Amino acid sequence: MNAAIEPLIDAAQAARILNLHPVTVREMASRGAIPGLKLGKVWRFRASSLDEWITERLELSRHQLSPEERKER
């Protein structure tokens, strides 16, 4: 197997990527709001999964209608 395994990052590293507090990151992960994996008592994340999550949120926000657009429909 030649595929490299992406290293997991902790909540503090994920928080830096998302520009959030680590406690917020852990709370979001426990609610299933962001992709993460709880190993024992600690949360671990893949930076690529967080990047995909951000991209998905950006795409969703682009497709949402503004209040003015809602009034027109």
C-alpha cells in the first residue's frame, strides 16, 4: 500500500485553521457540525476534511437567496 496517510490534527490546530477557539471546535465536532473523530477523550481532525467542510459552506452560502431575492420570488 503506497498511499500516504494524512496525519490527524488536534483541536488546537483545527481551531487555528478555522479561526475559532479550541473549545468551540470541540463543541462543534461533538454536535456533528464539523467533521472530526473522537479517540478516547480527545478530538482529532483531518485538515483536508476541514477544508472540504469550509468549501461546502461557501458553496451553500453562494446559493442562498438574499432577502431582496426572496421578496422577488
